[in-house]
Amino acid sequence: MHECREVAELRTWREARRAEGKTVALVPTMGFLHEGHLALVDEARRRADAVVMSSFVNPLQFGPGEDLDAYPRDEARDGELARSRGVDLLFLPAVETMYPPGAETHVVPGDAGVDWEGRFRPGHFDGVLTVVATLFHLVAPEVACFGQKDIQQATLIRRMVRDLQWDLEVVVVPTVREADGLAMSSRNVYLTPEERVEAAGLSGALAEAHRAWNDGERNASAIVDRMQDVLGGLTALELQYIAVVEPDGFRPVSTVTPETIVAVAARVGRARLIDNITLSRGLQ
Ligand code: PAF
């Protein structure tokens, strides 16, 4: 595995792959890798000849008071994990490499980014789309892989690619979960053992939504009520939203379909956690 921090080196590597006729898949991350990221690498390897992973804690997507400084980092361990899973190039840019002095252009999402995460984290998606667009330009991948856990993010990236007529495929990879259903996230390290138990309530509520679907329930409010019953007794879990939305625009629906997304967000102690399912598929 090759590691690089500079754009010129990245471009040289990319040119060499092009000259060899090889396709490239990109896995953008913020480091502190877990099995969820490594599942993205596995998918990327299935879809392209070479895999680039970027590891960059993107300051632009953190709001004031969020955990930019505390965000967990372990570059040495990430390097080992990336290497062992078959990443070909690990790109580790500095902030000034990604955003040269004076850079001020942002990519702003449309209506699909206004509500839910967009409301609780103003500016977050501008930061995500700006860094992802920059990475797309630098790496010029044929394929890019993102996790379903951040489903609104993945949807906005897909829409950006469609709207800007980018010639690349965005692949959304199912969420990887702990044994009790908790979605893997770098932020799970913030949880105390007691909070960790309650955090699993989020996936428990999503599993209940799927049960409701299987029982024949098609009314969105009734599904939310069943989820609230699961979350009701959890004192450490401060629910921020339950979204029952259509998958392209993230607009609320009153009657659900197989493709309806049910997404949840909650604060549990220091951690802000998100999770979601496609209703008919349930926890994946
Ligand atoms: O999902 C993430 O880890 C980040 O939002 C991403 C896509 C790497 C952009 O910084």
C-alpha cells in the first residue's frame, strides 16, 4: 500500500493507473477505521481494479460546539487496517492541502439537505459535499463507496453526482452492526458502558419499525408510535428525530412504501448517533 499526503503525488499515482488501463474506486473516510469502513473497502475492491482510501477529518463539516478537536484519530492503526484489507493508496491530506489558503467555494445541497441532519447540523452538508467534490476531482474515481448509516449524506452525494453530471457511480453499502444491533461508528468510543446499552435502543426502534411493516402497518405515524414505545424507557437517550421519508428527497411521507427510509438521531451522553433502515429490508 502506498501512502501519500500531497496532491501532486496522488495525481501521479492516478495517472499511472490510467496508463495501465485500471479503474479506481474511492472510499472517503475520516479515519479511526472500523468494520463499517472496511466493508466499504471490500465493496470497492469488488468494483474496481485499485482502491484509494482518503482519511481526512474535514473541519468544514463540523459546526461550532461539535467534536472536531475530540474526534478520535489513530493514523498508525488506520494504516495497518487499510493495508491488511487491500487498499492500494491511502491519501492523508493536511487541512491546507484540501483547502489551499483563500479557498472559499462551497458545494451547497438542495432541498434534500435542509431537514433532519441539515436542521440539527447547519452547514454540515455543505462541508461534506465540498470535501467529497474535491476528492472526486483529485482522485477521479470510476466508483465511490459510502455507508448506508449516513443515508442522507449518501443521498445528497448521489444527487450531486447526478445534478453535476459526474461520470462516476456512487455505491451505498449496508451498515455494519455490533452484535446487539448498534450501528458501527467512530463516535461509539464516546459511550460509557451504561450509555452503550441504551444506544442499542436506536436499532431496536428501527427493528420495531420493520416489524410494524411486516405486520402490515402502512401509516407513518403509527410506525413512529411503535418506535417511541421502544425508546420511551431509555433515560440516557435524548431523541432528536424520527424521519419517515421518501429516499430521493427526504420528504416526509404519511403512507409508507417498501423503499421508505426510517431514520433516527439521538444524543447519548457525549455521542450523537444516527441510524436508519429501508423499511422493507429492516436492519442490515
Ligand atoms: O462519512 C464520512 O466519514 C464523511 O462525512 C466523509 C464522507 C468522509 C466526508 O468527510
